[in-house]
Amino acid sequence: MSEEQRAGTEGGWRAGGYPAGRRPGISFRSVLLGCLIAVFVGFAVLGLLLVAFVLVAFGSLAGGPGHAGTVEKNMRIQEVTVSGRAGDPKVAMIPVQGLLMAGGSVFGPDPADVLQAMLDAARDDPKVKCVILDVDSPGGGITTSDIMHKAITDFRKTTGLPVIVLMEDMAASGAYYVSCAADHIMAHPTTLTGSIGVLLPIYDASGLMQKVGVTDRTVKSGEFKELGSPFASRTPEEWEREKAVLSHIVGQMYDRFVTVVAEGRKLPPGEVRKLADGRIYTAGDALDKKLIDSTGYEEDAVNQAKEMAGLTSVHVVEYARVRSLAEILFLSAGSRDVSVKLDGGLPLSEEQRMLYLWRPPAAGPVR
């Protein structure tokens, strides 16, 4: 060791130029700077993920309710094997489930768009030789039901393929309207169907408003501009005049429903009107009244498909819509896009429209 090194060591300095007893390390300033950089990078990554999520979530809804073409282009349909062997002619099972209401849910598409996309997928697959619609719904909006009915009718005309309806727990009102477009309607022995008719919910909350001290001062251009408003106060004579107008509109929608059933089921309109008083029917009663063609289970529907398509063996596949990122994150797994409450209740905005819908009575105490 040189004299300089020995002197440094004796004076409390190590060879290398730093004080004895202290090790070289990161200064407080360096640590603070590193933490600030890490925080900045973390927020930047989080911001990018948030932007990506928003783009994906709202990108899947770019068309918005009513823009069927845009929604269909962005919708992805996958198929899952139910039975049979790949390579055999296909029978495509398409679900028609939940409340049939325009616009779907916040993160789910319009049910008419979903049906159209699945029918297009079946049309574009040359191996598909028959379609089974798996229906489980209490109905819904009159226009949505009518659009879905037309989609099935057009599919049959353009492809020549048979369409079979298999009813599950319920295929009532608008769901029965849709089913009438099929070549063959089969119901489970425990199905409830029918409910042929129109519903226009009207509520009178004027008395409640008076109790809380709220007065309706709406300015309108004509007597019927506030037609059906739950907040407008009416005399019995005013209500009768409104009721006459609304009844006329409901009657026209009812006539259309009767016509669709009569044409689809090949029944005289007069006979259909006798059945179309809004009541629901069991599968057995519906079969007796020729509202359906047969009763059975899924395997019976598949056998019916084989017979109608002239096939001996089939590959049964079920279509499913690939959910968007928004639905995966916000909707519970396995939940339907749209559902109806057990008491038949809907938000007021949904109630204030004409419906092909069966509403079960509110559940009460068991006596």
C-alpha cells in the first residue's frame, strides 16, 4: 500500500475515495425522482387502459339502437356443438330469449339485430339445412316483434330452408307473434303460450301530485297532445275522449296480430279472434286450438328438423353472440341482455308504449 493510501485509511477514508464506515448508495433525491417517475408511468398506463376500454365499449355500440346495419357488422356470432358429428349437415339453433324491446340493454344490442345477425350467419353457411328457434320470452314491443317476424319470413323465402320453433317455459304475446313466422311450432309439454293481444299501460298519478302539492301546468297545442300522460288531470269526459282515441290505435295493432296468427297458422281470422282475448294457454290447450303443431323436447325438434330437411344425420350447433368487453366487465356471467321482473314491471319509459307483452300479476302472499 502506498503512503497516500495508508494515510487515507488512517484518516478515515477507504481506498476509492469515500469515507470509512459508509457505503456508496442511492441518494434521497434519486429515490424521490424514481418514485415520481414510477407514479407518472402508472397513471399513464392506467389512462391508456381507460381510453382503450371506452373505445371498445362505445365502439361496439357505435350504431346505437335502431341502426341495425351498423350493429350487425360489429356483431360476432360463434357456434357451439350441441350434438352430432362435425361434417354432417347442420341444424342451427338460434335463441330468442328475454324481453323483446327495441334498443336492448345499456351494453347489449337490440334483440332484432341479434336475430338478424344469426339468421345471416345461417344463410351464409352452406352446411346449414334447417334452423330451430329456441324461444323463451313473454314478448315485448310491437315493432320489435314485427321486425323479428319479418326477418324469419324473409329468411325462409330467400333460403328455402325450414324453420322450426321450440318453445321453452314461455312464448307469449310478441314471442308467439314471432313464432308464427315458422314452418312448424313445437312446445314443451309445460310451455305457456298465446296471450294474443295488445297492452297499452296508462297510469294516473294526478291525485298523488295533488297530495304533494305539485300542479301540472303543461302548455299544449291540442286536446290530445298530452295523450296518456300520467301527470295530467282529466275529467271523466276528457278521459272517455282520450280512451276512444287510444282504443282505436290499440284496435289496429290488435287486428295486425290477428292477421299474423291467421296467416301463419292457416286459421280463419274469426276463429283466431275467439282465441285472442289475451289469455295464455298451456301447450295441450294450444295444440287443441291449433296454435301450435306439436309438443316435445329438444331431441323431438331435431328429429322434426331431419324429417323436414330430408336428412338422416345432422350436426346440431347452437349460435351465441360474442359479448363485448363492456358486457364482460359489467354484466354477470350467464345473465341475459334484457330481463323482465317477476311482477311484469318495467321502467316508466318502457311502460308508456304499446306492447305485445304478457304481464303476470304481481306476486302476493300465499293464502
